[in-house]
Amino acid sequence: MLGKEIIRLVNNEFRSVGRYSENFNGSSLSSGVYFYRLETEGEKNLNLTKRMVLLK
């Protein structure tokens, strides 16, 4: 758990309210446990950190 940023899918893009999805391709990464963070700004500031297990 070195805390290094591996990839950033969305970089400070403003989006209106709605549902969005992003594709993630982990083929260049090793199998293991990774953490990802979701952040929002506005009326409801949200900061979530979740765990992802990547298996190949």
C-alpha cells in the first residue's frame, strides 16, 4: 500500500446531474488489491474510497 496514483479516469471535468459510467482497462496492471476514490463537489460533497480486487 504505497499510495501511488495508477490512473485517473476523469480529471476535473464538470458534468451536470445524471448517471455516468467510465470504462477501466486493468490489463496492464498486476493482480492485487487496489483502492479507488470517488469525489464530488456541490451541495452534497462526497468522498468515497473503495477497495477493488483485480484478478487475471
